[in-house]
Amino acid sequence: MRWGLTFGTGAVLLIAAAMLGREMWSRGEGVEVRTPSPSPSASDVPVRKPTTVFDRRATALGSLAFDGGPPDGDPRARLFIDNQIEPRLVRMCQAGWLPPPPRGQDCVEHVHTAGYRVTSTLDFALTESATSMLKDAIRTGLADGCNCHNGAIVTIDPPTGEILVYVPNQGLTEAEEPRSRGDIDQLTEINTSGTAFMPLTFLAWFDHLQKAPMSSLWDTNPLQIPGLGTVTDPRADGGSEGLISARAALGAMQEVPAFRAAEEVGIEWILDVAARLGITTLAQHFDPSWQDHAAVTYGSSAGTLGPNVRAIDLAFMNATIANMGVMVGTPTLASSLDLGNLKANATAEGEDYDEARRQHRLFLRGDLRLPGTRELDPIAVLEVADQNGNVLFRQGEPERRQTIDSGSVWLLHTVLSDCTARFIIWPCGQSNLDRALDFAMSDGQRPPAGLQFGRTAFPLEPPITLEVVMAGYSRYGATVAWVGNATNAAVSDGPHAGYAASNTVVQLWKTWMGAYHDALQSRGTFTIAAGFDDLQPRNVTFGPFHTTATDRDLHTGVPDYGALCEQVVNGWFRNDVGYSSECESAQIDTRDGSLASPQTPPAFRTTREFRRLPEFVPELAKLLAEKLGIPVAPIR
């Protein structure tokens, strides 16, 4: 079932329309994000305001209704119309995909008065199921003390790029519970995805620096970052992984090596990969909230924080990863934003302030797009007919564009889809009732899937978490689940709270993905869920790979790291690029182990291999090397 949307002069009617014959296919060092007030405490947090995404003009267009007020029906359905359907129809009108408006009307007014009947991609039965599971998850989470009153779920079909499920909030009114406000679309809000953003950082590291999952990083945990404080990855054993592999670092969402990966590749490459995979809100000196563009400067920590990202974009990113870097969708029809003419609400006055408001409104609607970001959007509109039933537009085959090398995406996928890569923190899951990061169907199948967890935390004492996110994909669905509060009030999370909010979003994502795949199976989409083997690119190989990683699953007992530079393990790598050695050669004076000098006799000279130190705070790596016995070249 799909939701059909009838655009008339009085209201918007929601009708269930059967789509017969249509199968479901399934180097700055910091990040300065808008912070007009000090870091929030549990009682002092900014209130997230609902967003107006269209011109109000002479009529009240709050839900595409006119003077009679909003239509009856679910407010979440109206948000899908307001934020996905209506702006899309306006752009289609402006691009000439729909009949031009009559004299005296523009496309906004025309879309609201033409009486169009629109069939959307939204699947009614699946959306109802996801809505019910969201409410159950929030109810259970509150009983467990999460203080998380709201949530959202979106699912996009990777092969078609269609938005199938869109649940933007729990749907309560502000009078019932302000923290669950049903008039705020949490799927288009600008939020922070936390470590759910890390896949982009490591993908940029793989692709630009020619690294592989078993390439290693100096895991100097904790890490002192000038101007930002200390980044710490707490672990059950309290120790460091030493030279951690990218596989282990990403699998267990370790922020110290992720920061080092971001530092090595550079934030500009991370922003570039984010744009190529579907994130539309990130650019230097650009504030998607339109408060103060000059105040937004991203540094390496953005690679671990994922600030200023929409959940709907994060889902589209995961759909693109599921397609091995092929973005599937429909042309955006958006105009390119002129970065040289940006205005800001907090700094502009008079006409410039009006222009700032206009720019912001058009950006939120999707009418303006950052230059260099994606040219395709998820598909929300399948068909548009006029009042007489004449079809004016029908979505054909979606466009497909390879946005990044499929081999690099495959390397990323092999980590995100491997539960054993999470060995530092999680075991592999047994069912949807546990807290491991994988899911199962009711018949016991565990569809191959990649996923990542994230949370937005402030380093106070105890730490404060604003929201938690789970993002992932299978061959049949890319899903993002968000849990938090509409007022931006802190949720209860972290070890002192038993990770209550984190457990809530993990359980929500797992149970929904299990039910979603059950539903597809019952519809005949598949009997046995497909994996990704048929998508494996030709330019990747699993085989012997040189690495200096000291992951504890590679070294048992009392490890001897003296021969790390000769260590070879089996892992995935690209076969069309060359991988540089992680070690360096140095001439050593064998009498005392110092660097050989011109005065060192040949009989006492030897060449040895040493692990390179990082460029960023190498002294911490030097101390770690001395502690663990990792050979590094002497300074003199």
C-alpha cells in the first residue's frame, strides 16, 4: 500500500492506494559549531524550534491547508507532505515537469490550488508498523530511565532510492508532552550524528590515502587535543590497543584513532566524501541554521562528532553505501547556493536580514543546495495527476551515479557488516532482544547488513547526552533511528545511567529492521535475504596484507612487537592501488642503538625497520611505543 495525496483547494486528504504490480525492492583541530550559549547542562539546553519550510503569504499553509486550518489526520503524515512532497512538487513545477501556473500565480500557489492527486512512495503498512514500534521503544526506554521522550525512523530502499518509511516523531502534541512535540520533523532537523558519522571519516582515509581496514593508527588513548581537551575511549580492560587497525577502531567506534584518521586525511577530504555520499549540510564557514556562518569552522574532531547532519541525509548516505557508492534517486532540481552572498540571521540587518531568512527557507525546502553536494535526491513522488485523473508525471527508472570508488566503499562495508570487528566493546548478537549491533528476522535469518551507532555527548561531569542515533543498511533498506527530546533536553545515557538512551535506540533499530525484513519476506520480495557478494568490485582482494596493528585478537599471550614491520595478516584491500609501508628504514649504530652518524664504522652499521610516528603529537606515540615495546626509530 502507498499513501496517495490529493492536493485540493480546501485540504489535503490521505488515502490508501494499492500499487498493484509494483514489487518492493527491496587541519583545524576542532569543530566550532554554533554555540551561542555555554555547553548545556541538564537544565540549560537550547530549545529546538519547529521549522517553517514554505511561504505563508496570504493563506495559512501550515499543513498545505488553507483558511480552514490543518486537515484531519496524523500530524506526522503532514510533516512528510510539508517537508518532502510539497517542496518537491514546487521544484517540479519550476523545472517544467508539471504544467506552468496560470497568469498571476507562482508555482507555490499553483501547487496548492491545482487539485493535484499525488501518489507518494510512502508505504502505509510499513509506516504504521514503524510508528507502533517507535512508541513501544520510547515507552520501554522511559520505564528504563532513558528520559528520552521522542524518536524518529526513516527507511530508504537502496535499489530504487524511494522513501518507504517516514516517521518524523512520536506524534504527541505540545500540550501532552513538550519533549514529544509532533510538529517538529526530527528527520530534517539539523542534529549531530556522533560516531554514526565515522564511516565517512574512514572512507575518506581509505580512498584518499590508500589505506585498508587492516592499516593501523596510533591509538594514544587518552589523547590531549589543544584547545579541545582530552578525548578518551573508555574500555572494559582500561588499556590501549596500541597500534589499532582501522577495522577495530571503526568497528568499536573508537574516537582517538578516528580523530587521528581525520587528522591524517584532512577535514576537507572528509567534507568532500560527505558531499559525494549525500550529506547536504556541511561546508566550511556555512551554518545550516543560518545563525552565523563565519563561526562554523570544522576541524579534525568533526570526523568523530558528525555535527550538523540531517537523519534523512544520513539514511540516503547509507543507501549509497549499500549500493557500493552508487547513488540512486531522482534529479534534485535545486539551484546552487551562492556561498559568496551568504547572509546570517544573527549578523544581518534590514534587507540583508530578509535575504538571510529567504535563503534559509529555500535551503530547508531543498530549493537551494550547497555547490558540490549531491545532484540526486531520494524519491518521494511516484505519480502526479490532475483533477480529472490525467497523469502529468510518472517516476521512471531512477538515475544511478557512481559517486566514489566502489572498491573503497567495499572496504568500508567489510567493517560495518562484520560483527566480529566490534570485539573491543560488543560481541555478535544472538537476537533482537540483546544489545549487540546486529539484527535478526523471526525465522532466524540474519540478513547481511552494515551499521553504526552514534550519540551526541558533552564532556561534563557526568557527561550529558542530547540524542542517540543508529544508522545502517541491508540490500533492502537503509534505516536511521533517532531518539532524543523535541526540546533538546538531555537524555539519560552513559555508564552512570546504564546507557538507557543508547539501549533504547539500539533496540528500536534492531526490532524495526527485523520486522521490516519479515514484512518483505511475507510479500514475496525474497525467501532468503540477499547479501552483498554479487556487488563485490573487481578491484578488491582478500589476502595477505602487511600491517603493524597490535589488535589484541592478533596477539595472544605476551606479545613480541619487535617484528611488527614484517607482520602479515589476511584482510581486504584494493588491488588497483599501491600501499605504502607503515614503517621507515633507519641506519643504526649497533653498539648503542642510536642513529648511525658519518663517523660510525661500517662494521657497526645496520639497517632496521621502525614504525613511523604520527605527525600529530608524536610524543604520545613515542611513550606508547616505549611502554609496549613497539620499535620506533631513535631521535638521535
